Amino acid sequence: MTGPPSDVQTFLADLPEQTRAALIDLRKAIQSVGSGLEERIGYGVPAFYYKKRPLVSYGATSKHCALYVQSPQVIEAHRAQLEGYDLAKGTVRFQPDRPLPPDLVETLVRARMAEIDAR
């Protein structure tokens, strides 16, 4: 890939098969939360927006996949559920062969939506 991807399909197409499959499943879990989400490339990775505000994004490196929750508060509130995953400020890193469970993704996305709604 040369330069940032222009769309989500291009981003996903350039990934190794196992990584692509894990991110496609992650994407589906995010999309399943409901309507009102807009997906586009933001900062070089696929990002979902809710009420015109950044909600979550996702990506991958050669070492891991990541869900960028973009909220240290959401990470902290769900720390027990995230045990065993590599956490950083607003980020959950995982291996493609150990993806995030869809119900956990839904919980994190709904928590982010609640943060946005509260503003």
C-alpha cells in the first residue's frame, strides 16, 4: 500500500488473510450495534462516527490488531472484561487468532455512544 488507504475496502484488502478476517469480524460487531454510525477512513484507519463525533476505530500492525475505543474511561470501566488483552490509554490490542468477542465489542461501543450522548 502506498500512502493512506482511500476507503475501508482498500484498507482491509491490503492486510494478511488472518488479520483481515479478524478485522472484518470486528467491523461487523461494531456495525451490529445499530444505525446512526458512519464509517470512513480517519487518521489512516477505518473509523466509525456517531452524531458526527469519533466513536471507535480499528487497525492492525504486523504484531497485533487493535480496537481504538478512544476513551480511557471506557477502558477503565471495563477493565475486568478486558483482562488478558493488551491495554493502553483508549486502546485494546489483540491477536488475530484471539479476536475480541462480539458481545464485548458491543459493550465497549455502547459505552462510547453513551459518552457521546452525555456531552
